[in-house]
Amino acid sequence: MSKNSVFKKRRLLLAKYMEPNSTAIISSSPIQIRNNDSAYRYRQCSNFYYLTGFEKPDSVLLIYKDRSNSVAHFFSKQPNKHDSVWSGELLTSRKIQNIYGFDKCGYTENLELELYSYLKKSKSIYHSLSKQSDLMTLVDDCLQKIENNYRKGAELPSNHYSINKIVHKLRLIKSNEEIAIIKKACKISADAHINLMSKCKPNVSEKKLESQLLYDFGSNNATEAYTSIVAGGKNACILHYIDNSSNLKNGDLLLTDAACEFEYYASDITRTIPINGRFTQDQKLIYSLVLKAQKNAISKCIVGNTLQDVHKAAVRTLTKGLIDLGLLRGDYKSIVKNELYKKFYMHNTGHWMGLDVHDPLEYASDGKPVKLKPGMIFTVEPGLYIKADKDVNKRFHNIGIRIEDDILITKNGPDVLTSRAPKEICDIENIMNNIK
Ligand code: GLY
Ligand code: MN
Ligand code: MN
């Protein structure tokens, strides 16, 4: 299937869920300014990319549906001399139509006129525009114009829906094309973790290892899917530690949560390794517990279960293990009921993943947790974070461990897309000590 037919199919699917006589409005991401006149590298809005494949800013997609047919009308910035000098030649609307397969294409200077003509005949509007956006102002102006014509019988659209709700439902189940891209992202990320394992040693800086990861992503035409966490020793107990500004110490652990985005799709991996290449006995105890919790959680990743079932499996294993190790005192049931395990395990076990590392897809529908179906992709990432508290046995101080893999649900059970990155103690130690 050609690239533009993939995106076209998604637009038609979106239109199928729209009510008759309705308009959907969706905009590209704005350019984000870093400071003064310097911009961050541009990254298209995930929903916009999902429906268009178009990677440039200043563009808008309108989908109008009459009784049953829909038209996808795309607007882009007109090619001009300034852009051709400073940021590159823009495509003409004719070329865009040929490449991307929209039904109609025009330039944004005609957007208001066309938008007005669609909204005039619409009973419903679908959008998720922010109130402050220029496009929302344009929509408001059009609606005002329609209202002003009430004596001529003009009627305002009476239903306003969130377009995200529909698009996110579509994004929840990945197609074979999407799965293939995510598998590639996972492979690049897993290889980068393997490389990091071979380069990690005492006195190397977290920043240097972060740079190595970025190099490995970049040399595979990928970028970071999120800001890497490269956290040695006690830094691993800070959940969102992204300073990556310390030197690694002999005897400590290193937690690395880093993965790439490839062709717009994310991966998400965490591995925890001993900086000098050998786990201590106490580190092994905690590591083995997290690994056991992760395996138990992954065994629940089957059709019909929910992410809550997966989380509960991780919590059960971790809580039992923490009691056995004397890190939690009391009776298992009341520890779980009162969530006392949160002292050491304070986050959820997983999240949807796709175009965004945290895909903003629904976790519950009609008040019930979403059931797992083939084609869903999410992470399983239990951890334990033991700070140097006086009521905690010193031998476990500053141990922070997370093990994170990406899971595809298939009808035959979980497919661990990141299994290439070693997580068994002996495999990690062998790589770090160059033992084949
Ligand atoms: N890397 C972000 C997360 O694991 O959720
Ligand atoms: Mn994650
Ligand atoms: Mn992660």
C-alpha cells in the first residue's frame, strides 16, 4: 500500500465516524520558539501527521461530510521567495495533491472563505483547537458571520465535538505498517542500550553516555522519543532525572530510560545495569524482584485483560518481595489496600505508546478499563526506588531500578518488541565484561 493511501484510509475512517453534515478541522503544530528568533526543530502534531503524513507547519485539514460522502480539503502556505531563501522551497498545492492524495488543495489565504462555506452547511463541528489559536479565532469569526445571517435562515452548527476522541480511538489499534515502524524503532533503541552497556564504566559521565545514545539514534535516522534519563546511583531514585550531569561511581547502579523515535513512532526502553559490570548481592536481590514483577506483569498482557490487570500483577509481586526483604512491614492485604508499596513504587506499570511515547489514548471507556486487543502497544515498566531513609536498611540505600519493555498484543499473547535489549543479570554482566 502506498504511503498516501495509508493516510487516505485513515481520513475516510474518521469521516465514517462523523455525523452527516459536519466539518472536521485539524491544524498542524505551531513552530515552537526556543528564544528570541530561534526555533526548536519542527515536529508535526501527531494527530495531524496520522491523518495527512504532511510534515510542515502552517497547514490545515478540513474534512466535510454531507449525507454520506466526504471531501478532504487541505490548505498549506503558498510558496514564496522568503521561505525558499531561509527554510527551503514550499510545495505547490498541485504537487501536494499529487503526493498526499487529498481531494482538494489550496493555500491558507483562502482558508477563511472555504471554512465559512463548509461551516454554513454543517450541523456539527469536530475540532480540538486551543481557544487562543489563530485558527480558533478564524472559526469564531466564521460562526459569527453565520449568526449575523440568521434573518436569512442561516443556522449555527449545534454540536461541537472533540476530534481527538475519534482519532485517538483509531490510533489505539496499530496497523501492520505502524507495527513494522515501531519494531524498527525498538531495534535501534535496543542496540543503543547494548552499546551503552559495553561503554559504561566507573568515572564516565552520564552526559557522555547520553551523547552516545543520541549518536546511535541519529546515525540510524532517528531522534530521541523523549529526553533521556541517564541516572547513576541515587539519581535513579528521582523519577524524571534528566540533568544527566553526574559522574558514574564504582559500585553504583545506572538506570537508563532512553529510546528513539523513528519515522514519527516512539519506542521506550529502560535498563538498569551495574556501573562496574557486576551486581552486588543486595543489588541482585532488588533487581531480581523487579524483573520477576515485570515478567509476571507481561504474562498478563493477553487479549481481554486490561492495563489495570497488568499493573496489579506488578504490584502484587513487588509487595510480596518487599515484605520478604523486610522493606515493608505488615500484612500483605492491608499494604496493597492502603497502597503502602507506593513508598518504593509510585508510578503506573505502563502506558500506551505509538506516535507519542505516552500515546494520549483512552484508558477507560464508559467507565470501564479498556480491554486489550491485538494491535495495541504499550509499555510494562515496574521499578523500585529506595531512597536513603533512616527507616530503610542501609544495604538498600540509593538503589533505583526500572526495567521497561514495549509490548504488542497479539492473539497468541504478548510480543516483547524490545526483547533484544538484555535484562537477565548474567546477560548484562556478560556484555559488560565482554564475555561472548
Ligand atoms: N520514558 C518515559 C516513560 O517511561 O514513561
Ligand atoms: Mn514508559
Ligand atoms: Mn521510559
